[in-house]
Amino acid sequence: MSALPLVALVGNPNAGKSALFNALTGARQKLGNYPGVTVERKAGRLALTDGRPVELVDLPGTYSLDPTSPDEQVTRDVILGKQDGEKRPDALVIVVDASNLDNHLRFALELIALGLPTVVALNMVDLATRDGLELDAHILSRELGVPVVSTVAVRKRGLDHLRQELDGLMNGAPRPYAGHGARDFDTVRAEARRIARAAIVRETPSRRLTAAVDRVLLHPVAGFVLLLALLFVMFQAVFSWASAPADMLEGWVTALGEAVTNTLPPGIVHDFLLQGVVGGVGAVIVFLPQILILFFFILILEATGYMARAAFIMDALMARVGLSGRAFIPLLSSFACAVPGIMATRTISDPKDRLTTILIAPLMTCSARLPVYGLIISAFIPARTVGWGIGLQGLVMFLLYVFGIVGALVAAWALRLTVTKGQSSGFLMEMPKYQWPRLQDLLIGLWQRAVIFLKRAGTIILFTNIVLWVLMSFPKAPDGVRQSEYSIAGRIAGGIHLLVEPIGFNRDISLALLPSMAAREVAVSAIATVYAIDAEDDVEALDKGLGERLQGRWSLATALAFLAWFVFAPQCISTIAVTRRETAGWKWTGFMVGYLFVLAYVAAGITYWTAIALGLG
Amino acid sequence: MRLTELPLRQPAYVDLIDWSALTPSEGQRLREYGLCEGASVEALHHGGFLGKGPIACKVGRMTIAMRRTHAAAVTVRTGPDGVGSQDKPA
Ligand SMILES: Nc1nc2c(ncn2[C@@H]2O[C@H](COP(=O)(O)OP(=O)(O)OP(=O)(O)O)[C@@H](O)[C@H]2O)c(=O)[nH]1
Ligand SMILES: [Mg+2]
């Protein structure tokens, strides 16, 4: 435990705490224009004006110290010093949204009454101005009895002033604190209103931009159609925009492979680099552009304030399956990755709702599935349009996503009728004002995603693939026997093959299934490695792209079954680990893994048998 | 009149809230949103097909969404001062 003074950022959801945290500490915490972005405690270091370090913690937003959901519980525990092994904060920075003052001041008063050294950051003054509101920080400070600093966290305005006030707090100049004792909710609210009124210097009728946009986006019919259209464009774009940069990356990977061949003498080192490293990991890296395009859309949805609207639109449908619109936000986040999606369920108050959402989150198509879908689609689905400029490949991709969403909703419905039965909870949510996404935030977000993806490729994917290469390269097969079958890995895969043969999986797939538990993308690198190893002496085969080689060895029915498997299969250790943590045990984790494997098996089987019956074998 | 029946974009005041129709945590959350007797409200959007979806309304300076079952627990009255109203809807 560090002995540094501890300062906590606290306030209502979406007030800009994390933005302020980033601006003060240089961290890159996730921001988003909807309530419930931050769901755990995050610490960073901040230097006061005299250079003394202070530990600053960013907390989940909450409306009071009476938590109604697990993320709010975190904030309460930290503020009241109940977090295990953590000391109580020495000072508070209360962040309030200037454009929503009466509401945020109520919680601020509750916090000030705790008696800790406190400074108030009057954030988002730019938005207040946009709404025609002018506020006086001095009046506010006088009424609250604590220093108040106007800030615009995202433009780094007011930070120096805030630091100076923190200096004052940390240097122990005690504030003259007029303790109010415990006061009831309504008294505090009335007080907050009075103070907010007093602080308003000028109030001109505002342009109601948000309400005007919402008239379209929240329209019962138009809003729903627009949400679907948005998702459709998103997945079309993943295919069509990515092809040029992906081709370029593929060119680089090929060039790298040739460089290895040209510089190294034939032998084990050469094979290892070419088949295990360049061939395997390279096959995954070419999907970087697709992943970035997906994140580009997700980041925009999060930054504009659309996430809360999506929750609003989906609420009626979610209610049908026993969930609420709020659960749609973690599910949308799971398009990126199920791990943050499952974390985001902490914002759901009802324990059964939350559990159900955790159990279905892995059904949402995460970005790690993109390489697998991308590989199979580009190999087996012709790149032509089906009218109106809609690409067939993008359409199939969209359908796979829809398949995942529908699967998740059906699963939620079934779970709510059986194992997570209970009163369905209501839907209450704050709808933030719209904001333009800031280009800088967008670029930083994309950069972070690229780094994360490349790190994954360079660590877990590379490592798993190296192990696989070794297991696949030995012992050496005699002439006429395929190396991938004769090797240790091949023999293990032979056992798995017996299990999955009925659903149309061949030996290549059987080989890829186990290692892709580490990371789904490994399915792609593993298959690439199998082909590289088997093609060792076949120069012609090596020149062909991975997709082309797949076409030669897999039937369409098998390819489709493989896709169906990946829609459902819980093949990701991180998801399993985070589920265990968030559900506090193995019981529900085991249940989740079990039901998803059963679903995957059945779905792949049905797909395969149907395809065979249709003559696609 | 109930909040569910309030015409869109017509300013109104909260008259009465039937807290017993809400669970304790829902009641707490609504209070924390600033929805209480005397607060100004305005219904902005009705979501969902066939009016089955949630309602978005403005409470003070904030826009919140709630299900119709919650909104039905809120009685409102229209008019600038909350006493009687000239433009009562039909
Ligand atoms: N215009 C403007 N936008 C801001 C300001 N501060 C933050 N934002 C934006 O407001 C949104 C919410 O900011 P966050 O920092 O994520 O809010 P938070 O308080 O951490 O929210 P939770 O983690 O959900 O409690 C983001 O989209 C930010 O980019 C500000 O001063 N002005
Ligand atoms: Mg935050």
C-alpha cells in the first residue's frame, strides 16, 4: 500500500470524472458519453504544483452513497474506506456537470457533508454555455463552503487552477466546515436547487439540439430502422473498406516470408520462422484493418451518446426476453470484446438480470471472431454484389452478427424462464446530451486498439502457435503420410476428430479447436500453420493464398458448420476468467461454458446436415 | 393525469407519485433523478412499437427514460404555475 496522499474523483455518472482523471494524470481511461462507462476503481499519479506526488483514483459514477448496483457499491466502499486493503481518501474532487447543476449538487452536498477536504470541479462549462447557461463559480463556492473550479476536462481547461486548489487541500489548510449532520433527502435536494438557482448568472432559452435529433433517433419505427441500418453499414464497412489495406498487409507478410526463405538456409530454423511465425501470426495480422473499422464505429457510438438511445430503442424487445434496455449496452460493448462487456454488466442493479446478461454476452460477436469469419467468408463466399451496391460478403458477415444477437436473445429468454427466473426489473436511465466525437479521442482510441491487437498477436497468439508448430512438426512423418496427421498434435487432433466428425469438421479444424481456446484468432493461425507444414515441399501450394488452399480442402458445408460453431463456442480463456470473477465462482462459469458448447455443437451440426441435404457437401 | 397520458412536449408539474407502485430501489433512483412532487416534467418521446416502449422525459435539465409502468405511477398537472391550466388536453 502506498503512503501517498489519496485523492478520489467522485460524482454523478457521465460528469466527466474519467476525462478529468486522464487530463490530470496522463492516463488513457476509457471515456464515453453514457452513464456507467467506468465500473471499477482506477488509480493514477498526479504531481502537485510543488512536485509532490498524489495518488488520484477514478471511480464509477453514482447518484448517492446508497448504491443500487455493483459499480456504485465500489464507489461507496472507496469513499467510506471500506475497500479491503485500501485507505480512505484524504481528499475528494467532486465533479459536477455545469449543465445539470441542481441534480449533481444534491450528491455534491451529500459528499461535502462527509467533512473530507474537498474541491468541486464545475465541469462541462462549455456544454452549459451551449445550453445558454452562465454560472458563477464564486457564488457556488461561497454557498457550498468549498473551493469551486470551472473546468472543461476534454479541453484541459481549468486544470492548473484545480491543481492549485488541491495544493491548498493537501497542505492542510483546513476548511471552515459547517457540518450539517444527517439531513433528509428532500431537504438536501431543496438546498441543491436553491444553490443552483443562486449560481446562475444568465439563462437564455437554449437550442434544443438533443431533443430535435432524438425525435428521429428515438422514433418508434424510424429509430429502430436506423439502428438496424447502422449495424448493417457497420458490418458492410468491415468488409468493403478493409480490402485495400488488408491486401497491402498481406503483401508485406508475403514479402517477409520470402525474405526468410531467401536469407536462411533450409532447415529447422527456416521452417519454424516461415510456418510457425510469419505464416501463422501473419495470417492473423492481416485482419487488423477490419478490426480497426469495427472499433471506429463502436467508438463513435460511445462518444456521441447513441449508446443510451440504442438502449431506449431496444428496451421493449429486451423486456420480451426478461431483460431491460440497459443490458443492451454491455451487449453492444461485447462486439468489441466480451470481457469489458461482462465488466459493464456491473451497472445492472438486478442480480438475476445481471447474471443473465453475463451468460449471454459471449454470444455477441467479438472482434476476435472477425479473423475467423473473415477468412472463411473470403474463401467461400464470392465477392460480388447482390444489388444496391450491397456486397454479398458483407451481407453474410452481417447475418453472422444477427445470428449472434438473436441467439443471445433466445438464450436470455430461455434462461429467464428456467435458471435465472425472477421478477424482471425495470428500465430507468439517464439520456446524455449528444456530443460530437472528438477526432483526437477517436485516433487515440484506434491507436490503443491497434496496439492491443498487435500485442495479442505478438504474445498469446504467437506463443500458442509456436507450441502448436512444435507439436505439429515432430515426429517427422515418413513419405506419403501427412505431417499434420502424423505429428503429436495430429494424433491428439485425431481423438478430437472422432467427436466432431458428425458435425462435419475435418482434421484441420480438429487441430485448431484446442489451441484456439487460448484466443479465437489462433484458429486462423493454426490452420495457416497446418497448411504451411503440409505444403513444405510443394512450392506451388505455398504461393497460393490461405483462402484458396481452404477451398481445395474444405467443402462448403464444412465451412458453414465451422462458422456456426464460432458463433456460439465459448472459446476464450479470458472470458471464462472474467465470468468466474464477476459471478464469484465456478458454478455459473461452468454452466456458461457447458451450455455454449452444447449450443455450438448443435448449431454446427444442424448447419452441416442442412447444407449436405441441400447438396452443398 | 398520469405521466403516460401527458401529451408530448407539454410542460407540466409532478403532482403526486405513487411510491408504492415502485420497488424501493426504483423509487430511490427516480428521486435521485430529481423526480419528486413539484418537479417540472415534460414528456419528450414515446418509444417502442404500439406505444409499448419506454418514455423519455425531461425532468429539470435532465432527460431520463423510464418504462410506462413507472410513468403510470406519476400524476402530473399542466399549466405554468401548476395551478389549473388553460391548455388542458382533450
Ligand atoms: N463538452 C465536454 N465534454 C466533456 C467534458 N468532460 C467530459 N466530457 C465528455 O463527457 C462524456 C463523459 O465523460 P467521462 O469522463 O467518461 O464521464 P465519467 O464521469 O467518467 O462517467 P462514468 O464513468 O460513466 O461515471 C465523454 O464523452 C467525455 O468526452 C467537458 O468538460 N466538456
Ligand atoms: Mg468514468
